[in-house]
Amino acid sequence: MTDAAALPGQPRGTVLSGPATERAVNVLAPNPSAMTLDGTNTWIVAEPDSDLAVVIDPGPLDDAHLRQVVDTAERAGKRVALTLLTHGHPDHAEGAARFAELTRTDVRALDPALRLGDEGLAAGDVVELGGLELRVVPAPGHTADSLCFHLPADQALLTGDTILGRGTTVVAHPDGRLGDYLDTLRRIRSLTVDDGVHTVLPGHGPVLDDAQGAVEFYLAHRAGRLAQVETAVEAGYRTPSEVVAHVYADVDHSLWPAAELSVRAQLEYLREHGLI
């Protein structure tokens, strides 16, 4: 068995519902798949002595899960007072409108189409509730509307799909762009170096206790894949599907459609930079 401490980001192991840091509690949604790993992590975040909580990514439209999130908060003596979204993919956001009904909360997101209420989210915003502070970090790349949330009091970053607890994420071309994603990873690396972020609370997979190690692994992985795609094109593989079959030959074929999105983003990046 591989020692988790030797894996990128030092994952904690099994993904479980329950406390992850002093202020963050996970409620795992029952939607496991090759793309969602163990399922969507729905995060309840609150100050220990506050009766108000923020929920990040209610997850799929699954009434039992949404009610479990509410019940988990209430058992801890907290009322859900605000809902935030890291991005608009259905496994994170489809249940948001129903969750807003259950909790009578606004939903704040970068994409106006996902918002319920008057306020959205933008880079540099600080969400404050019951003494809790969450700093909005722009994170385009996986999708154009992706955000992360910096929780300074726990030296943690809630990353949605930008950094996963296991494996790597897809750059969902054409909405996601590789150049944006690389900039986002560098921005997160700066948070680990300059702002003390140690813990990654991902949208899927286990908590990571080495945020800097995780982001360095992601940057190296992206550089390696980009070089492989460039070499494949030089060898005569032209279409995205041809490149996927060559470069991702060792990857489960069920993931090839997602890999093709990333390859399209990589090809676009290489063309923009005059490399192919």
C-alpha cells in the first residue's frame, strides 16, 4: 500500500463526511463516478462559536443530500445563512436553487446566471459571516467561472475542481483555457508561499495537507502533458482524438472524452504561443 504522505499533496486517505479543519465540515454527496471520484464534497464552513454557517457547493439535485447538509449544520447548532459556488458544473451547482429554498439563503457565484439574490462574487471580495472570513480567489482555467475560497483562519483553500484530492483536473475547453489555468496554479502557489495556505479542501477526493506540494505537482504535470502533446503533433498526430489515443494511452478509456477537452485546450495554447 502506498503511504499517503508520499503522494502529491499528502492526501488524508479515505474521503469521509465530517470535520476537516476547525471551521470546515464535509458532507459527501452520493454521486461517485470516474469524473467526480468519491462524489462531490459539500463544505459547511463556520466559526466554532458562531451559529451561522456558509455552505460551498451544495452539489447535485439530490434532496436527501441537500437535507443532510442542513441537518449536519443544525446538529452543530448552526443555521445555513449563505450559499457559495466554486463554479457552475452540475455536480457542484445543480442543487443550489433547491438548497436555497430549503435554507432561505441567497446563492452567490461569479456567473450571474447561477446567482439567487442581489450579490455575486468577484476577485478580491471578502465574504464575512458570523466572524468567518472567506477571501474570493479568481481561478479560471477548469472553467471560466471557477473560484477558490481562502480560509485564512485555517490556513486552507477550498478549491472546487481547480485542485482535486486525487489525480488531476480537466481543462474544460472551450470554456476552460490552459493559459488561464496555469496562471491560476501560479496564483495558488503564491498563496502557499506568501499567505500560509497549507491545506486543500477540494471539491472531490480527500483533503490534502500539503497544498504547496499539490500545486507543484499540478504545474509539473501540466508542463509534462503539454510537452507530450507538442511531441505528438510533431510526430504527425493532428486531431485531438489522435493525440488523446497517443498521449493518454495509459488512461482509462472512459476518461478519454474529458482528456480530449484538455487536449483541445493544450493545442490551442501551443498554437497561441507559436509552438505548433
